[in-house]
Amino acid sequence: MSSLTRVRYFRVLKGVYSTAKTKGWIEDVPTLEELQPEYNAQDAQGAVLPPGLLARLQNTRQLRQTFAPSTDSIRQWWLLRDRAAVALVAETGITCAELINLKLADLGAGGLNILKAMQDAGQGTLLPGTAPACDLNVDDPAIDNPCAARMPLAPVVLTVPASRTLQSRSITLSTRLCESLLPWVALRERMLTLKAATFTTLYERSAFLKLHSLQGPLFPSRQGKRPAPGQEVKNEHFLPMESASVYLVFKRAFAGLHAGQARQPRGAANVPGIHYGGAQGPSVIRNTLIQQWLREMDEEQVKLRAGFKTLEALRVIARAAGIACIAADAPDAETTDERPARRRAAESKEATSEH
């Protein structure tokens, strides 16, 4: 737990105990001023996952086991949604706010929106003796793919829109990630089509699909919007998720990894960090990914990949990993070419001290 989180938790407890004393429920308040944790901005470190846990969150089969529908996937559609959301964050490191604000139009392949690209891949004519141009194995019974999603011929690209604090970026998605994401995209479109079919007029059906198909949230909420008196709401299942719902999705993912470890045969190798009790939201996954990127590439590349507007934003995360990272606007900042050599020297020194 970071020092800032400790301070925030203490303030919450202090308010709870103060209220309890005001109500006369307790006599003494245990949250005295001298017990308040100290926060030092210079020593701040972002929370990260223990070794081995990120790889399990990126494991397609693990996610299928954690988010496995017990009935048909139409009635438990949110499990495919949750699986896709966790897989997307675990590989791209997007923030909770970015995940919530994603639209289907942000996904594309070969200049086409993702739906058109997947449709073209499914209708392509194959010459005799040629392998299917589809890396997503829809015939594997272990893959929950109710709408037979097909991998597009071109790489799938996610465009993350800019926000107040982060800049936009385009990310090419791996086949592994598409195995979790594309079945959900196909099921989402199927749900929209079924919902539109309940409308009485062609105009209403077209308007609903135009509003929600490409421009609707990529990960809609399970909760419907409460209509105003006398008003009928027809988009009940296609509103954006809330941050609390996203946190519960990731909490379930971590719990599923723990349960999966418990089901392993006796004598199986223990996976480090599986009994993890720390932060369980997208932020800790993002921090872990950024640390991994910092060890593999230059800070400027990491800045762009993470969506940071300045190198200074990497400082806290880099410090937690023991990686030297100096903001570009610092007085003694080094050039971009000097940073990788500086980091390699530091890592070599660290490795020598460990031996």
C-alpha cells in the first residue's frame, strides 16, 4: 500500500470514529493526530503486482476459467465483457477512465471499423489447399465464442482518445488479446441487433443501432438508467460502466486467479504472488506494465505508450522499480540517447549486488 493510500485510509477512519463519538456510541477516539501516517511526495511509489501475477492476468485460458458463463452467453453476456476488459487492461495498460470511455468505433483493422473487418474475414473466399486467414480458432471448444467471431485480415488497432491528463495513442493488439476481445465484440453486436428487433418501426431500429453500435460504449453497464416519470428508456443495457463496477470486475479477476491456484493438483509448482491482497484495480496493473516497459525500452517510448504528456509523470513509477528516469525538463536532464545506457549501467550494478 502506498503512503498516500495510508493517509487517505487514516482520514476515513478518523471521520468514522469522530462521528461515532459525536453520536455517543464510543467514548474514546483511537485515531489520534500523532498516529497519522506521514506522506512524503519524494518517496511516493505506485503500487505494483508481485512477480508472476501480471502474466496470469494476460493468460487467455485463465481468464476463460475465471469468467466462464454457466448458461448460454447471451444470458450471461457480462462475463465475456469482463473477460475482454481485463485482458485489454492487462496488455495495454489503459486507465479505468479510458476503459469506461472507449467506444466500439475506437477499434479498427485495415482502415475499417472492427465489425466490417470481422465480417469481411468471415466471408472471404479461400482457394483450395490454403489455410484460413483467421488466427482466432473458432472451432476450439475451450474458447467461448458464441457468435463465431473471426480475426480480421489486418491487425486490430485500438485508438485511445485523448483526455484532460493523457494524450491519445494507437495500440496494435496481439492475437492473444483478440481471442478475448473479439468474441465479446461479436456478442455485443448480436445483443444490439436483438434489442433493436423489439422496436416497432424501422426508424426506431435504425436510430438505436446508429446510436449504440459504433458510438456506444465498448463495455456497457449491466445497470439500466432510471427513466423520468412518463418517459420510456430503450437503451437500458448500453450505458457506460461506472468506476465502482470496473473495480468489482477486476476484484473478481484476482479472486479467480486465487481460486484457480487452489484447484491445481497436489505437488504442482506454486505461482509467486498468487495470494495477493493489495490493490486490485486497473491502476496497479498499469503501474506494473509501465515498469516492465521501462526495463525494455526508452523512456520516450514508454511515455507515448502510456499516454503521458511529460516524462515527469514516469518519475514515481520508475523510482518504485529502481529505474533511473529523469524528466526532460529537469536542469540536469540527459539526452534520450544517454538514458538507455544509464539504465543498463544501473541494472548491471543491481544485478552484481544481488549475486
